[in-house]
Amino acid sequence: IQELLRVMRTIDDRIVHELNTTIPTASFVGKVDPGQTCKELYESLMDAHTNRERIIKNCISQTSAVVKTLKEEREKAHEDAALLKQLRKEQTKLKLMQSELNVEEVVNDRSWKVLS
């Protein structure tokens, strides 16, 4: 998932470049509608943010369900080392996904500051 998010964050990583190529220089001002181009960039950024947040929250939801199930199984089988190992792995994955949500917020804020 982290690789997918990295690829999906390309628009945010290149926001300055996108703005520089979106806003026309004086010689191209008549050939390109900067308002429309900025609107398209804005919409692309909104879509990217919405999609990434949806994916991260979906992963958190799924991983939370797995952790809950494993905890319930763990209560029934206290001595199962493999179950404990799997539970710890899923809990780590859940924490990672929750931290990705925080990273997403920072990335989004940075992009909107550059855009505004």
C-alpha cells in the first residue's frame, strides 16, 4: 500500500512544477486559459486527495476488523504463539495505516498552501 500511496502522491510532490507549467507566460497568455487550467489542476488535486484518503481509511477499517477477530481468537487460545505473532503483525500494520493518514494530512496541507 505504501508504494501505491507514493505513486498516488506524485501530483502533490510535483505541485510547484505543475503550477509553473499550468500558468502561462506572457507570450502564451492568449493561447491557454489559465483559469480553466488552474481549475483542472485543482480538481485533479481534490480527486487525488479524496481517493488516497478513501483507500487509507478502507485499509484501516479492514485491518481493524482483522485485529478484532484475532484478539477474540487470542482470548480463546492464550498459548497460541503463531496467533499472537499474527496479531502483533496486524496491529503493526494498523498503526502504519493510521500514521499514513497523518502523513496524508500533512501532504494535503502542503499542497493546498502552495496552490493558494
